[in-house]
Amino acid sequence: MTIYLARRLVTMLLTLLALSVVVFVVIQLPPGDFITSYIARLSGSGETIDQAVIDTLRERYQMDAPILTQYWAWLKGMLHGEFGYSFEMKLPVAQIFSERIGISLAVELLAVVVMWAVAIPIGIYSAVRQYSLGDYFATVIGFFGLAVPNFLFALVLMYICYVWFGVTITGLFSPEYMNAKWSLDRFLDFVQHVWAPVLVIATAGTAQLVRVLRANLLDELNKPYVLTARAKGLEKRKVIMRYPVRVAMNPLVSTIGWVLPTVISSSFVTAIVLNLPTLSPILLRALLSQDMYLAGALILFMGVLTMIGTLISDLLLAWIDPRIRLGMVGAN
């Protein structure tokens, strides 16, 4: 296992280096750069353009240098913890991260917890009680969750809460706590607001996990090892939970690899509709304005989260499935 982990870590570092090259090239592909976009916006609004300021910005951030020089300066800065400066938001990228990453993690991880806590028991029930009334009900709700886009569900939920209950569910804080320091009152205010985005984000994921778990568990329930265990007189509930459920959980555990990067990438429109102070709208804004330092840092961070999530997923799969664990040992 130690050799396996060391090999994976080396592979992750090489993959991260290759990803940094791809990210930088993709950001440089659109014609022009932030400075040209900035000049176009000023010209469109009728404002005067100070050429000295433009020349200073180009020189400071080496925008006229060869692309390899720009890439090396960008990579070297990130290795030293300097992620650059966001031209659009006029703030250091590190400061934007520090202000929003905590909220993004809290919302997305809460959504993941809700997804798993709801999907696992429903998926097991639907498989064990196949074609029962509860199974049909879970199937209908699951198809509804998969079919309705998150942003549309958010709009409907906003309308219902406002018209029927007179409650506004946008944002994660009340106005008086928006820029306040963390305290018990601010935490309680956050809890009162966070349920709406968690519900919206978790709906589609829960429906998908229920369908996956139900299908895999149905496939396992009729296999010989389950029938043999039941024939030996073992209690049905213990047999199901100890053997087929563990095997059927494999596809769910493997999804952790893409769950972590959704801290940034998921629900762009939902975050905008609900006015959430997370990283999703920031990434969209950075890509549209060609804010290279902010966009590059966010995309690269998503890649890091994907690799970390994949590693965690592999380790969890080895823990719950001895066959995978034996394969890892054989690979050493």
C-alpha cells in the first residue's frame, strides 16, 4: 500500500504539471487579453484611456513577453503561493480564495452529506422492496429530480417561499451579517439560509445516486453468494447490509473523484439565481473577462481537487472491497 501511495503521489504531481500547461494555453487561446478587454469596455462607455496606465500594466504582468516567459512567471508565482492579481475584481487572487473557499466548501459538503444520507437508505429500500408502492414513489421523485434543472427548481422554490411564506431565500446571510466577523449569531444566521441552496444542489445528485444504487443492488441480490448466505439461515437484513450493499456501493464511492471539484464548478446558474457568495460565479466572471490569473488559479485548483478526490475514492474502494485491496497489493 505504501508503494502504491508513493506511486500515486508522483503521478499526481506530473499530472498537475501537465494540467498547468493545458490551463495556461486554454486561457491564452481567446484573441487579446484582459488589457484589450479593459480598453474595449472603457471605449464603449466613453471614458478616456490613459496609455501610460496601459503600458504600466502590460510591463508589470509581462503581457507582451513570449508565452513561455509568461507561463514560467505564472507557475513560479504559484509555487511561492502568489496566485497573481485579479484585474476584474481588483484584489489578489489569494484574498478572493480565502474569502470564498470556506463558504463554498461548507455549502457543497453539506449538499454531499444530504445526498448520501438520503440516497443510500432510499436506494436500499427501493431495491429490497422492488415494485412496491415506496419503490414507485422513489422512482417518480427520482425522475423528477433528474429532469428538473437546478436553477429552475431554485426559481420555483424562491417563488413558493416568497409568495406563500413571505420569506426571501437568496444569499447565505442577512444584510447585517454579510460582512460581519464569524460569531454564534452569524453562524445561526448562516444555518437559517443555507438549507435552500443545499436542497437545490442536492436534489439532482440524490436522484442519480438512488438510481445507481438501486440498479447495482438489484444485480447483487440474486447472486449465488447472497442465496447461499440466506440458505444457511443468516438474517436477511444482516446479509443484505454486510455483503451486497458493500459491493453495490462501489459506483457511489467512485463518484467522490468528481464531487470535490464541484466546490467550484457546480451550479453556476444556481449560484447566480440564489445570489450565493461562492466561487462558482467568480469562475464564470473570470472566464468571460479573460481574468487570466483568477481563472487559471480556479481551474488549476479544480484539477487538484479532482486528483485528491480520485485518490480518496480509490482508498475507500480498497477499504470496502477486499478484491480491490488485493489488486493493489499485487500491483506493488
